[in-house]
Amino acid sequence: MYSKALDLINKSRYILIVTHINPDADTLSCALALSNYFKENKIKHAVFNKMKALPSNLDFLGNYQKITDQIPKFYDLIISVDCANLKRVGIEFDSNIKIINIDHHQSNNNFGIINIVDETKASSAEVLYEFFKQNNLQISQQTAQCLYVGIYDDSLAFTTPRCDSGSFEKANHLVSLGVSPSFIANKLLRRDSLAKYRLMPLILNTLELHFEGKVATIYVKDEWLKQSGALYTECEELVNMVLRIGIVNIAIFFRYSNGSTRVSMRSKNNIDVSPIASHFNGGGHKMAAGCTCNTQCIDEAKKMILSYIEELNIYGI
């Protein structure tokens, strides 16, 4: 698959790299790793994300400013990174265009003509690293930095269960190529906006515990985002913060969006939240998944999710 993907890339005239809506570091860093490699090798391409507001803490990555929300008039190959299905991109494409699918989600439906999908990896950046390694491609410092960011961020700083010795070996190799872990940590973790800290108390004040404290819920209102001036991407980490509460096994974050309610779930102690997401036509991983509830009312969405969790009886002891 690695060599077939490279052959298809080399035969293409213009490549569209696509990332998922509500982008995280993994999807954008993978796209920019490819973009830097393509730029260095004079391969014509564009990087697409539907959202107009992107995570600002990734603005130090090479070619970040080239990410566009406009689709080019012509492209003959799509490379999807970190998308479990094409719906995650947020738009429809010509079904005749060939797709290379690079991902690590267990819910990936292998929608590409070439599918490089490994659900055992902690990040899509690890999967993409293997594409470079198996094809003996030169990884520049810029490309290495992108790959490191994806590995670091999606493994939650090397703490998720799928993070293994291979994750550290890849990170070590990228550091040997000129990546500075301290530089990246400072860029990712120590550049918060004041608006974020105005928003956080509002969200944390919504914290509720359910099922004897095993499940925790929080939510954000769009009006709070407008009041504070913060972006939604700045507060997504709060679901992981809530999961740090000792008694909590499942943390759930709700947000009203475009006539429906987005739901992000995180878990620990080996509890699988992917069946919950699948039930509501979502997807993700065992310990990190998401879905959309077809309701404009956050309270109603909360009832729907909690009712299904109770039905499954999966919140732990």
C-alpha cells in the first residue's frame, strides 16, 4: 500500500489533501507534513479544511498559512488524513476522483482506492510516518516537526493506551532530524489566549456527575464563545481535564452546532465509548469518540446519551 500510494502521488497532476471538520493537531499536522514534502519536491497540491477558524497554536507549522477553505477547480487525486469517513471532511467530492485514505480510527470504512489505515497506532501521524519510512523518503526538519506534533498531541503527550515503544522510537528519530520537543511544547501548551480563561469557568460551572460520579458532562453555549471571544478549539481540552477527576470514567462535552448537538466523549479504565458514538452514527476510538445528536437542545442530547450509556451499563464500577 505504501509504494502504491507513492506511485499514485507521482502520477498525479494536482493533489488535494483534505482534513476533517473541527480540526485537531493530528489531521492538520499530517496534512502539513505531506504539504511540506510536496512543496520540497515540486508536487502541485492544496490543503483543504472547511472551517474558517483553525487552531492558532499550530500556526508555527510549515505551510500553515496555505490551508484553504476553497476547493481548487482541478485536482486528480485526494489524500484524506485522519478521517474515519468522507463525511468528516464536510463536503462531497466527485466520486470518480481517486482517494488515498490515511488514518488510525477503528471506525474507518476504507473509502479509498488505497487505504493505509492502522487502528493500532496512537495517531494518524504515526501511520503517515510509516509511509515516509517504508518508501525511503527524505524527511526534512519541517516535515519532521509536523509529524512529531501529530504524534505528541494525539497521544495526549504519550499517555494514551495505544502509545507504545514504536511511538517513542518514531519521536526519537524525528528529534534526531532537528525537532525540538521543548520548542513544540511551548508552542502547543504555553500560548493560551486570555479569552480562553474567561470561557473556562463558564464551561466548568456546567459540570454534572451521573451514575454515582462515573460519568461527567459539561457543555458550552455559542453565546459564551461570543462573550469571551474564545474559539471552540480552545476549550475542547476541557473534556480531558474533567476526565482527570478520580471517580470519573467517562467525560462528555456537548455543543450546539448548526441545528444539532455535537458530542465529544473521552474515557479511561479501559471503558469503550465507541459503541455510544456508533449508535448515534458517529465514530472514533475506544477511549475517544464523538457523534452528533439531531436536536437543538443540549439537555435533550444529554438525556439521549446518558440513557444509552445506562442501557449499555458501561460506565464502570
